[in-house]
Amino acid sequence: MAHPAPAVEALDLVKDYDGRRALDGVTLTVAHGETLGIVGPNGAGKTTTVEILEGYRRADGGSARVLGLDPQREGRALRPRMGVMLQEGGLYPGIRPLEALRLFASYYRDARDPEELLEVVGLGDSRSTTVRRLSGGERQRLSLALALVGNPEVLFLDEPTAGMDPRGRAAAWELVRGCQREGTAVVLTTHAMDEAEALADRVGVMDAGRVVAIGTPGELRSAQPRADTQFSARPGLATQDLARALGLDASAIRETRAGEYEIDAAPTADLVADLTAWLRDRDVVLGDLRAGTSSLEEVYLRLTRERSAADDPPAP
């Protein structure tokens, strides 16, 4: 059976601003029920890419399709099927959360119940508070609810949990996972690597208007192996003694902060075995071992740092 077309497709997108290339051949796809996380430094082109997909900005080259429709030419047919998270200032400050949700629900044929959704995002007690009096985290919850009220087939989220407390963040993540289970395609832009790792099936790293890497979080981590080994244990270990036991120079092991250690050596099987044996012989509990693969944040920093260095002009 043929696979259905992607829910979201960007092909070789190009966009220039005043002679500066903001997008330089961006290609991305998102399947139905998939979440694509887009990460990158400020100015990487994330917002421009998403605005083209949402139909709010026109590309200078390439093509964009959402649910098989052109977001620019067929925006009227597409918008009732999309959910877009509003940014700061997108609502009249005197409106109340329940009023806003009822207003937005009236635009859709198959809207969710506004009162129920208000409870789901944790704003039941703030239904009559004006938007201007909501905290930053509460405004984010309301923006998420407004994006979800129309039961969208495609959901665009930009920094969805910025300003939320841990409880609100966990609730927002569960809402996004619920959308995934229902088959909604989600495009998530975020600066929080743990959020991308928790929610995204695939992550695209953007820098200087290009997609410099894309894959599952596991694929991205595995493609950037660690050149060192890190572990945690009780503070004040005899690092020089440990270095000798591992056959390394005395300076090869550092306690970077209390109880956190870094070994300037690749995490070979022998090194890991010798390390754990040394700790065992001294009745030291190994708290954490980071070996073999990098964290998603380390991969992101390495990719964007390497690209920035490559783009820097040579020193005179």
C-alpha cells in the first residue's frame, strides 16, 4: 500500500531579506502523527520556515505544502485544519481565557469544548481573569489551548512551554503527546533540548538558513560520538591515582565540579571496566556514566559551533 503524502512538506525553501539569505534551500517533511522538532540559534531561519508553512510569509524559491495545500494560495481552506500557537501580544489584554476560547471555538466546525479544555491546561481557576493579569506561564497555557481548540490536523508550536513551571510544562507535554496519538502532525520550535528530546520523533538542527542535520534524537547523538568519558561519584576522589590505574597522564582526569569528573579519553570497553573496578575496590558508588554518545544539547552545540567557525573569515 502506498504511503500517504506527508502532512507537512518544505522543498528547497529560499527566502531573502534586503539582500541577506535567510533560508538557503530548506527541505523538511512531517508525517501524520509525527512531531518534528526544529532547533537552532537565533537567526537560524526557524521562524521564517514556520511562517512560510503557516502561510504568513511567501518564499522566494522552493515550495511548501501542508495537508496537500499551498499555504499561500489555499490558506482559506487550510486554516480551519491548522492550529497555530499565538505569541505574546496576540490577544486583546482585556479578554478572559474562557471568552477567548469560546470565540476561537466558534471559528471551527468540530471544536473542542472550551470549558473542558480550560481545565485540561490548568486554567480553570483563571477563567475570569483578564489576559493582562495572567502570569507568563498562564498566557502560554492559554496560547496552547487556543491552538488546540479546533482539533487541528497540523499543529505549529513555537516555544510552547516558555515561562511555565514544572507542573505546567509536564501537562503541556502530555497534551502534545495526546495530539500525536490522535494522528496530528506537530511542528515544534524550541530552544530547550530536553523538550525536543522528550517530544520530537525527529529533530532538525538549523543554522544560517540551512538544515545542517536531521534525524531521531538517538540518531543525532550516535552520529556525534563522545571523545571523552564523564561520570559522577562522591566528591574528592584521588584523580591522579585513578589516572594511573587507567594508564593515563595525571592531568587526564579532572573534577569539573563537586562530584562530577571528566576523563580525556574515549570510553573504550577496557576504560569503562577499569574505571568501575577502581570505584568498586574503594567502595565508591558510581552515580552516572556518560560514555559513547553525546547528549542532544552537546550535539547541537557542536554542530552550530563547527558551522560558525567554518563561516568565520580567516584571521589576518
